[in-house]
Amino acid sequence: MNYIGTFTKQNALAGCPSLGSSSVEAALKKLVQDGTLTRLGSGRKTHYVRSDALE
């Protein structure tokens, strides 16, 4: 999965079909907590972007 810009949880699920929704959510949460990703928005409009892409 090579996205330029932002992506959603649905994009991550489509890119990793062997993972369930809860696994993807946990991975995204961990990546946001450790600073790898930045979460933009909330709820159904949540998008993620690499933190180094915002600098």
C-alpha cells in the first residue's frame, strides 16, 4: 500500500485484507501514540498521515 498524502482506516483494511478491523485500529492507535502517524479529524472523517510528511 503506497499512498501519498492521507489515508483512512478503510484504506488500511483494504491494503491488509488478512487483518481484522480491531487489529488495524490497534495498530493505527499505536502508530499515533509513538509519533509515526498523525491523526487528522475524528469519527468517520478520520484520516492518518505520516508525521514526517507534515514538517
